[in-house]
Amino acid sequence: LAMGEPHRILLDGYNLIFDALGPTIAATDHNDPKSTRTAIDEGRLALIEQVKISIAVHPALEVRIFLDSPRGGVEQVNERLSLHYSGGTGANRADHDIAGYLAYLRKQNDSLPTTVISNDLAVQQNAQSHQAHCLRSDRFWALF
């Protein structure tokens, strides 16, 4: 990422959240789904806050966070940060949304440099096939 240059970042949201919360999730009472859910919700809010801080410091960044969720839709947090909820049920829904968004960008001949942050190999390979850069979530967290 060339700081100061316009750039788009697509985040595999829960991938980053679980990477950051690994020890916290491991320490929760897995017999109490509410405690795990609370830790994940807190992780989601912390990720959003960290991104808000980052885009305030780097005004050329546009960030989209993709999240698995039973309800679908887009929440515009501010002019440069949006949350994309997959909707539906099943595995890898946010991954499919990232792939669909990259295909949309290609169809639009969008030339804004894009980086996808995910630990999922399939997501990384798809991103590279769309000429997007890739970073693992631990590399993303190391930027801060």
C-alpha cells in the first residue's frame, strides 16, 4: 500500500476478527453461546473503530468490510467505510460476496488499486485473478 495514493481495501471481516480474537474466543465458555457471540460482536466493533482511525489518518483509503450475517445489506458507516452483510445461511458467504464485488469491479473497468485482506487461500487466489493485491490478516494487523 502506497500511503497517500488512492486505494481500496476489501476486508474478510470475521477472518480478521477471529485472527485478532483467537485467545479471547478460546477462553470463552463454549457452553454459553452468548459469551462467544459477545466476544465476536466486540471484535466486530473494534475492527470498525480501528478502520475508522486508519482512514482518518489515510484519507485516500476506501474500505469495505465483508461479514457473514443472516441479514443482507450494506451499511455505510461514513463516506469511505462500508459494511457488507452477506445475508442467508451457509459457509463462506462473505467470501462469495468479495468474489462478486471483484468481478463487478472488473466489469466496470475500475482501475483503483485494490487489496484484499484474508487468510482464506481461495479468497486470495480469486483476488489475484482479478489483479488485486493480497495480505493475510496478521500482516494487516501489523500495519497498526
